Amino acid sequence: MFEKFPTLQTRRLNLIEIKQNHLSDIFQLFSDEKVTEFYNIIRLSKIEEAQKIVDWFHNRYKDNLGIRWGISLKDHNSIIGTIGYNNFTPKHRANIGYDLQSEYWNNGYITEALRTVIKFGFNQLQVNRIEAEVMEGNIISEKVLDKVGFQNEGTLRDWMFWNDKYFNMKMFSLLHSDFVKLENNDM
């Protein structure tokens, strides 16, 4: 895909490759029940469980199937969340996801990171459509997506099967043509 993992920057954040030294950060993130409430992941209880997540992010990138960045505050090495594409197909579409340690919520970090990752998706990955699936009830995520220009396309009934239950998911999307209009109006 790329010769080396692309690092992205925003005004307050660095979006970096998730590495072995971030295991404790990933554990802290996914052991928080506030973070996992609307996530199809079982809350981590041991730091060793974070290894599977780090490996999954690494393998998706290595296999050219996805790319996930660690979100770090400028001048810090630890990560406070992750953001990226769980999967993508150039000239077609990508599925975006993000998470943030709850102590950093309501500071605009995800919105800031999302704008940069969206640009990357359209410009470097050359997708035409970026999708976000949001579990019903995750109002905060819906508001973030609305803020950056995504449109709610409706509810996918029993779309996700996880942990022996079905979940309705709301589908949001942003098309390249929408992005161009937003860019012209200073996204």
C-alpha cells in the first residue's frame, strides 16, 4: 500500500502507527465500559487481550485491507484512541471507525482527527464513499458524523450479530462529491 506507515497531523494531534509499545494504551482504551458500550468488542480484563487488537490492526494494514491510526496528543508518545478504515476498496468505498478514552471526550479530538482521516481516504485511498455504521443509541457518534458532513441513510435492521445478539445499526455515509462541496466551504 505505502512504503511506510503514513503519519498524519492535525493542529493538536498526531495520528501514528499503533505498535507494541501501545499495548497498555489499547488496554486502557478497551477496558473502559464507556468506550465499549456501543462497540462490538468485549471489554478487556487483562492487558494480554490487547495484543489481539494490536495484531488485528497490524494485519489489516499489512494485507492492504485497512488502516488504523493511534491518536496521540502532540508531544506525547501514548495514544488516547484509534481511528481509521476497517476496510476499503479503492475507487469504491471504505468503512471508518474510531474510539477515544472517555476522559478525553468532549474536546473535539475525534472531530479533528476524523476530518484529516476523511481527507486521507478520498485523496490517498481514492475511495468514492466512506461509510460509518453506528449502533442505535450512540448519539454522540451520530453528532460527530453529522458535524463533519455525513448523512444518515437509515437503519439496517439486525445488521450486526455479535455476542449472540442482533443489533440494529444506523448507516451514515459521505461521498467524494459531498466532500468536495464541504472542502469548498472550508470543512
